[in-house]
Amino acid sequence: MAAVLLIDDDIELAEMLADYLKRDGFAVDLAHDGESGVRAALSGQYAIAVLDVMMPGITGIEVLRRIRQESRLPVLMLTARGDDMDRIVGLELGADDYVPKPCQPRELAARLRAILRRSTGTPATETGELSVGPLRLHPGQRLAAWQDTPLELTSTEFNLLEILARHAGRTVSKSELSEQALGRPLARYDRSIDVHLSSIRQKLGPLPDGRSPIQTVFRQGYQMIRG
């Protein structure tokens, strides 16, 4: 059973979600405030955390910031429906994905499985080193380096970078990226892919000629330059 940490100050909702997830095969622990949530998330006991953004005291955004200072634990955010700013800030800080509240427990379970499936490595047939210019990926170990410097990537960032690297020189649509990296169809007005790729670009830096190694292809998607 995958161990899930659910951080939410809404005790009734958290217990309802926990009950469903337990019936669906997850092991779930609850934290109802930011401080205890951070401590639990950094304990090394969990495979993934579900984090409510809207909490009193230490907000979910601050909890996420503290987690990312020390850990690459996959994090799924619960955000208010229609609150794009919290989603964008959370994704920029390294959240793997989000689910708008009120959420269906079934959707939450599906999102958790999608993130966990993509954060635990790739099939043995695809575990060899993947190189594109100064980029080196080791999918089996989930390790990446740029110009021989290790990259600190979230699980979703690694997934996106691997997909683009495997299709270097070819445009990959946002729909394909969402399906393969996030495990869900691309929703209308969803900017998750754009925000994740912006973060990846910052971590990679420019090529010697000043270009970004990941190019936006207008109205089509993204392409990694072979370099």
C-alpha cells in the first residue's frame, strides 16, 4: 500500500477522503495544520502528500515551500476551484499536480496513482542513459544532469523532461505531455504544463548560443533542441 499524507485543516473532509482512499488500497495519515504537516512530510514515511492550499496559520503554499527546501516528495495540491493564482504559485514551487475542491474521492485516487506510477521509475527496457546535447538522463534511477551538474527535479518535471528528450527534434503537443507526464487529459485553460516547463527551463539555463533548450512551437506544443 502506498503511504499517503493528507494535510488539511478541514477535519470532516479529510477523514472522509481518508476513508475512501483506505478502501481504495492506500495507507493514509492525517495532519490538520501546517507545522505538523511539514514535520510528517519530511519524516520519510510517505510516498506522496496531499496538501490543502487554504489553511489558517501556515498556509499550504508555505508548507509546500518548506517541503521543497528539503525533499522531492511528490505533492498533490487541493485548490479552490477557479483560483488560478494559487495553482500557478504551487506549481512554480514544485507541486506535481493539483485537484480543485470540492473534489471527488475517485478523481483524487486516480491522480495519486498517476503521480506515483510516474515517480517510481520507468520500465526496464527504457532504463538506459538518455543523452541530448548537455542533458543526461538516467530514467531507471530518476537522475538528471545538465552539463554534468545534477538537476533537482520534481517527479513531474523529470517526466516532462524525459518525454521531450525521447522526442528531441520533434514537437510534442501539450495534450501528449499532459497524458504522459501527468496521467490525465489536458483541461481547457490548464496552464500546468506551461508552468512546469518554465521551471525546467530555469533549472537548465540557456544553450551556448543563448537559446532555451526547450522551444515553444506556437499553437502546437514544445520541442527539445537536439543541441
